[in-house]
Amino acid sequence: MGVQLARFYALQRGLLAVAFIAVVSTLLLVGVQRRRELGLLAAVGMEPAELSGMVLVEGLTVGFVGSVLSSVAAVGMYTAFNLTTPLVIGFKNPWRLEPTSLVVWVPVALATVLAAAALPAWRTSRVQVVEALQYE
């Protein structure tokens, strides 16, 4: 069974790498676009650790919402594929939901999001207040 699913496991890990790159690039771009806002937050007393924590929490929130939405969408897509299988190959595939995969892969996805958010969080914690407020 593992040999038959090896390609799908490789695809799963590849998509996790794509998610890592997407989170890093998106949060870095957001950090550049929100430079003035981050400078203002630092000017009114937000500590560097709080600034970086804010970025990490934002990343975790997006990762969690994405996990929930993709889990719901996956059940719908799997059901649709399962209903069309008899039309394509001629026999009905047994429908079985495997919730243990969520227990394993949602934390892996969230850990990937946290790892990807680490660099933007570090850059946010090092924002220079005067330069950020002069930005734009």
C-alpha cells in the first residue's frame, strides 16, 4: 500500500514546501507594506518581542483558518470524486474518512507556518521607528 501512495506522499511534502515559501514571501511583503504601521506601534510603546509575537500570531491564525477551510473543502472534493468514480472506472470506491490524518498534518502545517513566519517576525522586531514613520 505504501508503494502505491509514495507519489502522493511526495506531492504532499512538495506542497508543504510551497506553503512554506508562500508564507515567507507573503509575510515579508506585508511587513514592507505595513512598515509605517509597525513603526507607529513601536512608537507608542509596543516592545520588539510583542511586534514579533504579533506576526507569529497572525501567521498561526492564517494557518489555522487555512487548515479548517482546506479540511472542509477536502471532504467535499473527495465526496465529489468518489461519486464520479463509478462513471469513470466502473466500480464504486468505498468512502472512508480518515480523521487521524488531520491530527498529524494540521500540526505539521502549523509548525511550517511558524517556521516560515520566523524571519518576517525577526525583521518586524528590528523595525527602526524614525525611519518607519518617515516611510512613504
